[in-house]
Amino acid sequence: MDSRLPPDSRIDPPALPELRLVLLGRKGAGKSAAGNTILGGVGGFESGKPTEECVKRRADVAGRRVTVVDTPGWEWYYPLNSTPNWVRRETLRSVSLCPPGPHAVLLVVRSCASITEDCISEIEEHLGPLGKGVWEHAVLLFTRGDELGLASMEDLRGLLEKCRGRYHVISSFNQRLKDVGDKMLRQEDELKNMREREVKRMRWFF
């Protein structure tokens, strides 16, 4: 008896679990380079020059299908009403590029940046159009972690509290990409689970 399955009954391998991320932050914060790091160095984001529109890249990382959306950065110390309309438009568009929505929003900040009350207000303004619930999914991502000592942890406290203590540090671009990516993905899995529970209850943050 021939036990071979007919061609139309072959079982496809299970789909990889998804993780959808959006990068937001000021110009020059290192969003594109961070996106490449998360995707294991094969992200294909062009770093070293301003991002002028949202760019989406995918890669299979640590057994997950990871989608990362890079966005144009806003100008330093510019309030929302002084930010060009196209930057605001691309910020809003970013969440629609990873339907049904991102599991996490990575707020990219250079470690040496001075996090003042005005800076936090500026960040709140730029994230405001995405809805108040965006902070439930926000993760601080510090780039150039070797410069972290230049900023007082007390200065960072307010921003960390808004992100419920969720943060990651990329120490340098020579750091092992896989180690950084795996660490980030573990914490973002927790946000993914929370996001999926909210989707079932039809709660959206944007």
C-alpha cells in the first residue's frame, strides 16, 4: 500500500509568529541603524542620511517574522506645530504599514541627549496624534550606549516612567547584533502578547 500523500494534501510548515515594530524619534537619533540591528544586520535601512518617508523591512529573526517600520525624524526642539506636515503625516502612516498595528513603538533616543521637561513635552506632542494608549506600547531604545554616563539617570526618570520602565541600550555598533536583537525581541514578546489580548477586545492605541 502506497502511504505517500498526494500532492494536494501536503502539510505546509507553520507560519512564524509575527512581531511588528515602529521606530520613532528625533533626527539623528540612530533609528535606521537600530532597525538594522533589530533585523540582525540585514534590515536594509539606509543609515547616515535623513529618512524622508516611512520604510518597511522584514526579516526572520530568532524564529520570528519581524517587521520594522522606520520613520522620518522630527527636528530637535521643534514643537509639533512647527514640524513639517509631511513628517507628521508619515508618523501617522507608520502604524498602518504593519497591520493590524504595531506590537511596540520604539522611541529612539541618543544616550547623550539631555532629557529635559521640555524634551519630554516635545516627545509627548509628537506621539500625541497616535493616541494616549501609545505609551502602553512604548519602549525606550537608547543608541550609543557608551555615552549613557553623560546623561543623569535622574533626567531620564520621567521618560522611563512614561514607558513603564521598558528600555534597551545599544552600547555600540560593534556590539554583537544577534545579542542585541534577541534581548529586544524577548521583551517585545511581552508587549506582543498584551497587544494581541487588546486586539481580541477591539482596543486600539491609534
